[in-house]
Amino acid sequence: MEHLIDVAESMGLLALSVLLGAVIGLERERQGKSAGLRTHALVSLGSALFTLISIRGFGGVAAMGGRDPARVAAQIVTGVGFLGAGTIMHEGITIRGLTTAASLWTTAGIGMAAGSGMVAVAMAGTVLVHLVLALMARLERRYFPHEATVLRLKAIDRPGLLGEVATEIGRFGLNIVATDVNVDREDATVTIEINISHENAKYVGRSPYAEILQHVLALPGVLQAEMDNW
């Protein structure tokens, strides 16, 4: 009976780790980031799973002084560090993906907390991460605005696409300060990078960039789109 209780508790902790990781990943998914819902859920689940194994799977060995289960936590941090590095991209003087890498690293910590049974800590960590990603992003846009927001998209090459994207941006009175278009003849796709100025924007209330991104993704032929500095 005690064994069944332990199994049920372990399953509950693993399920919780998936849920908490998904909450963080959902915010990244909405921003169009490469590491989104599934990646964060799996990082949290994997961290919780390894933590559970280190605590309960090697308990007898550790009691005899043969192994320190706490070392697994350090290995998880190292492994997630390599995973996070894969989300960071360096393009010229621009570095992208640092926030997503940090969220993956923190999600691993939340998974470890869930796996070790520290449910309250894991839930509190999830709430704080979500506040940092959502609330602080708004504060940055309001009080520390970047010179320009960058919209990147890949789409099937077709006439009028750039004009349709510009129309969505212009609906809010935002200014396009630079545009870079690269056409891939082999697969008939086009990659577009647009720098959007915050200066003299006419919108009132919440930032329009999430809505712009949704509308751009809904345009015919658009395969993927994301925004930086917004």
C-alpha cells in the first residue's frame, strides 16, 4: 500500500511539473519563440523526473555512502545550459533568445522543485516567472523603450505580401524605419525583416504588437513570424 502511495505521489509531481512548465511555455509560444509550450513542458518534466530518480531511485546507494543524489541537480543545470545556448542567436550586433534561454533554465529549477516535492516553491516560482515575462516586458516597453521593434517572418513568396504586412503595422500609426527582404528561389519562400519605430505611435492603452503578430501570422502564405524588443 505504501508503495502505491509513493507511485501516486510521484505521478502527481510529474504531472504538476508538466503543467507548470506549460504555463511558462505558453507565454513564450504566444510571443512566437522557437522554444515554446512543448519545450518548456518537457524541460520541466525531465528535470522533475531526474530529480525523482536521484531522490528515490538511489536512496539505498546514498545511504551506504556510495552516491550523492544532489549531484544530479548540478548535472540538470549543466544540461539545460546547453539547451538554452541553442536558443540564442547572434546576428551581427544583435543577440536574440536570451530571455527564452533564461526561461528554460528557470523552468528546469521549477521542475526540480516539483520533483523534490517542494510544490509551493514550484508554484511560486511559476507565478514569478510569468510575472517577469509578462509584466516586466510591459514596463520595459513603457519606461525603457528600444529604438525599434523587429518583426521577422518567413512566407511563401507572393505579390502584395509586404504591402499587407505594412498595412497591419500602419493601422496603429507605427513607422517602418527599415526593411530587408531575402528571396529563396529554390523553395519559393521569402524572409522579411522589418524595423518598427515606437516614436509617435498613435495607439492608446496596451501595446499593439501581440495583435500585429497575430494578424501577420494569419496572412495567407505566412509560415512563421516573431518579434524582438517589444
